[in-house]
Amino acid sequence: MLTAKTNSGNIFNLGNNYEKENLLILRNMEEFFCPVCGEAVSLKLGNQRIYHFAHRSGAICREIFENETLYHMKGKLQLYHWLIQQRISAELEYYDPIIHQRPDIMFHYDGIKYALEYQCSPITEELFTKRSKTYFQQNYIPLWIIGSKHIKAKRSNVFSLSNFEYFFLRKTKDGQLILPSYCPKEKQFQILSSIYPYSIKNAIASSCQRSVHNTGIEEILEPKLFHQFNLSKWTYETESFSINWSLHPNPIQTRFLREIYNHNLNLYLLPPEIGLPVTHSLLIQTPAIVWQTYIYIDNLQNKSPNALIDMKEVERNYNKRIKRNEITIRKIPQLADENSFIAVREYFIQLERLGMVRKRSETMYQLQHQVFVPQSNREKEERRNEFQQKISSS
Ligand SMILES: [Zn+2]
């Protein structure tokens, strides 16, 4: 940790850039105590690690802070200086005795009290949710930033994101879904946006890097990002992913393959309307190609043209699939209030743009024409080309 109490009860903050000689003198004169448990702590002034305080062995609250890595401490310190330089009133490792929580940085901005949590090591969803709730109860807005080392780019615009990384996803005031991270080595923020997962672990996303030196707080809280979606990349990744898992399916995937087979469908010859990217698809952990196939089987297949599709019925069918574990919802603590069915609604909006259905009322769509299921690769290619043209002109 970077702060400690002195004999006089003041907080001594190593974030204030002291010279080593001065700290060496101070270390001989002053005693330091942990602001949380009150036990004596030592001031460490090694050459390798960042200057910091450490509990002595056997201390009870030792575990909470001593696993802090150099990476984390550096990032925390840089983020603190970043705020101070913007003349934002900030306190490093502020300890709130009422909630017994200690955000990395507490700061006030625009009349709001923020708890910045720079998280570099995995924590459970329960702990993440509990900490966030407690902050809200005490009128803090939690600002969670993940260490960039967790964000793994697989290819250009393709990222591997685990459940833990999705914890950091939040919605901005203008409705963007962003995942903010910070790298103390590069001294830059990295913000992922337009995140479209095509599998449980992988997503297509836009990434924006910003140097800590010329980025203001507003650009992290409410970034204005430029989005560009590459549909052919999406189609390519979705398809190669499907081929991959269908060769070695797990039990849930086997169930899916069996069901589509019973409905005269073939994973390799699905209509191009199945597996479309929609904004809130990230709320659903099940790949888009799978949940949209279920939507098709449950609500669209075997319906004659002009048939009505009741969205309440669609929602019931969708919830049944969830109950049977055929569709899994992704746990995103900061988006816990969002109903994943919004993704299905977005899917129908897409289908309307493509002319497959037409909206009749708030809860009713009408099928315009039957979905054409290709019977050969050649047919599939033809359909795909038509489809791409339609989508780029819609
Ligand atoms: Zn302590």
C-alpha cells in the first residue's frame, strides 16, 4: 500500500513524490501504522519495487494488501497523479470506516463522489457485486478499471474476454457499452467498445488507446468513440468458430446439434439471417449463432407467410430455453438491471430491416416471407452475397 498513518494520526501519502534520501531520514524518525487495522507497518524503500508500506508478518489484514503487485501499485499511483493533475480532489487509498472499504482512489468530480477501483487480480463476482453495492449505498459511484494485461488481443479487433473481464463492462450515459482498462507500462488507457462476442470467450471489438498525459476524466467516464463494424469479419469469425466446436462438441453443443438436425437444419447451411450481430448480444453468453437458431426454430420455422409473431410468445420460448440451460445469460454485474431479451428485440429489428418481418404493433410482428434455408454450399454462397448486399444497403 502507498499510504500509512503517522504517530500524529496524519495520513502519509507516498503518492506525493518524495525523494529517497528524505524517506530514509523519515523512516528513522517516524512510525507508520496501517490505516485499516492500526498495526505498525514498515516503509519499504527497495530499488526494484515501488516505495510502499508493508505489514509485518502475522498481521491480520496483511493478506488483503500484500498481494498487491508492482503493476497494480504503479497503475494506482499513475491514476492518482492523473486526477491530481486535472485539479480533481482525489485521495489515494481512502479508507471509509463506515463501509470498511478502501477504494484505490476516492475522488470528487462534477458534484459526484467516485470510488476508483483499479483491479489487476481476479476477484469473484460476489465480491465485485458486494463492493459495488456498498459504494452505491454510501453515495459513491464505483469506477472499475481493469489492468490492461488482462485484455488479450487475439487478432486485430478480436479479443479474448473471460467472465472476469466482462465485470468491468459498463454503460455510459449515452448508452454505449464500454470496457475501460489501464496499463501502467504503456501509461495509457485502453477502452474496448462495440463488443460483439461470437463465442463464450471471444469477441470482435473496437479498441481505443489513449495516453494518460492527454486524456481527461470525461473521456474515461463518457468517451466519444467512433464505431465501425466489420460485418464480413464477424461472419468469418462466427463461421470458423462454429466449424471448430462442431468437430468436438461438449454435451450442451451436442444437444444443440441434435435438435437442429431434428429440425432439418445443418450448422454449415444455416440461412444468413441466423447469427447476426446485435448490440446487446453480449448479455447472452451462448453464441449468437446458437441462440438465434433457437429463436428461428421456436418462432419462425414452418410458419406461413403473413403469420403473426407475438413477441410475448417469443419471450416465453426464450425463457424456456434459459430454464433448460440451452441459452445461458452472461453475468455482468454492472449491467445486472438489463434484461437480456433486449438482444432478441434488437434481432427482430434487424430482421425487419432485412425485410423478413414487419412490425405490426409494439408486441406483434408479421412474417413477410418464409426463411430460405440453403440446401447446398453453392446456394448458401448465393444467399450470402444477396444478403450482404441487402445489409449494406439497409
Ligand atoms: Zn492493516
